Amino acid sequence: MDIRSKARVNLKLCFFHSSVFLLSVYCMIVLICFWMIKTLPGPVSDPSKLPKWNYDGSSTGQASGDNSEVILYPQAIFRDPFRRGDNILVMCDAYTPAGDPIPTNKRHKAAKIFSHPNVAKEVPWYGIEQEYTLMQKGVNWPIGWPIGGFPGPQGPYYCGVGADKAIGRDIVDAHYKACLYAGIGISGVNGEVMPGQWEFQVGPVEGISSGDQVWVARYLLERITEISGVNVSFDPKPVPGDWNGAGAHCNYSTKTMRNDGGLAVIKKAIEKLQVKHKEHIAAYGEGNERRLTGKHETADINTFSWGVANRGASVRVGRDTEKEGKGYFEDRRPASNMDPYVVTSMIAETTILG
């Protein structure tokens, strides 16, 4: 298995199959999202009805060879867009045989935060803007770029049209359809500022489901690029120089923020985020210092700022939110390789429980 991302996580996607027998794909996240296939005797729609499973944790650096089993707990079910029918994808998290979450299991802690009564009553919604770069197979260089060279400067590529601007659109469209089929709350896609770079949005989705859906959407993208013969990079700055990086902006609101007078609540939440800026930056993805430079629609990594309609700030409040006095805000700091369980739960913990 090609373990390319350094964002260590704890889940595994598993696939289950059903006709009379079903394939279920168990998906988990170790260094990247990976999977195994298990056959079931019939259709299952409730993850609690699925069997636990295990894998060799010594092969993923999560266990020693003399005590290698890591146990998979099914947590969420999605329709399988590749096998279709009654076949399913199952998002799992990972535990020791004694039932303790392994250190890389970030979902477990996030679920505890989202189940806190004060968090649950606020019904936190998230919209994740997942940016990524399509890379030529065998070389660490974006598709559509000449090997060892560069395309024309940024400007015409953002939401562009044409073979020299919308590079990789067939992959993007296939991924969009796969997410819709799977039951992921994908709400849009667009070409990004750097050629070969794209974005999909998942949300609004409530609580822990946001992390589940973003991880499964990433898995589907990996599978589709695999079929297409290209690689996908979640590196926050895949090409140095005068090129935009890749982020995973997190749009966020609570029930109180969405109600009348919510703008004042939003401002208080932003103040709490400012106090814990360093802690959030440390948890928002690896290599983010290469992206958060104060250029290319980012704020400097060492300085917290916020503003209305300001894409050069750490946190942006939209014009509609300002006008209506309620709504949501966008945390623009997370890197494209962030763990959505960590980011979403941390924002809730800081703004609601902090």
C-alpha cells in the first residue's frame, strides 16, 4: 500500500457486498484511508448490525508483530458506487482488543465532544471545502503541466472552461456522481486558482457525520483517480512559488448563530478562536506553514485575523451573515490534509465548551 499522506488517522473503510451475498468494503484511516472487503449474507443498513473485524496493525505501524490485531468498529454506512446494488462502504474506527481507541483514532474523541449535551443542543453544522491537486502518475507534478515546466500564470483557471483551463474535469464529474450515489452530502465542486487543482464541498452536515462524509469522499476520489491513472495530492502547497496552496476551509454554525442575534454569538466564537490560535494551527494539518504565508488568499500563520468578505483573513464572515445578523463563519486556516474529525470537533470544543 502506498502510504503518501503524513496525516495519521485511525479509520478504515470496509466494503460489504450483497446480492444473496453482499460485498462490504470496510474503510479505515491509518496514514491514508485504506480498505478491505468482507462478504455478508444479506443487506445491512444499520452499522451496529455489522460484525466487527480486524486487520494487521503491525503492517501499518499501529501495533507490534507479537500483538498485531487492531479491531474495526463499524460506524457509518454508505452505498457503494463502484459495485452498486446492495453493496456498501462502511466507515470504521480502530481499537485495541481490550476495547481502547488506538492513538490514531481521532474519531473516538470527536464523537465524545459531539455527544456532550451542550454541543448536541447547539446542532453544529459544517461545510468543508476540500481542495486537492491532480498529479501526473510517476512524477510529482500537476496534470496538464509540462514536465519540468510551468503553465501560464494564475488567473484564467479558477472556475475555468476549456481543455487548457479545466484540466481533469472528467475525474471531478465522476467523483461528484459517486458521492451523490454514496449518500454523501456533497454540495458543489469548482476548479481552483492553480491549474490542475480542484475543490469539492461537503455540507452542511451535522457533527460527527461531517468527518465521516469527508473521509469517504476522499476515499472515492482516491479510487476514481486510481482508475484514471493519475494521483491525487492533499499537500497544502504542492508547487512552491507564486501558486495557490490547497486548503480545507471549514464553514461552521451553531443553532444560536443561525437564529436572530446570531452575529453577536459568531463574534464571541471568533474571539475564542483567537485565544487558541496556536493550538488550532498545530492541529490543522502538516506543512501548513508553507501555505499560510499571508499571500495567495491566506493569512499569515502566526497572526490571527478576521473580517467580513476578507479571504486574506484567518476567519471570514460572509456579507449575507453581516446583513442578516445571523448565519455562519468560515475558518480558512485548515490545510487540505487536515483530519476533519480533529478540526470539526476542535472548533465545537473551543466555541461551545471553551
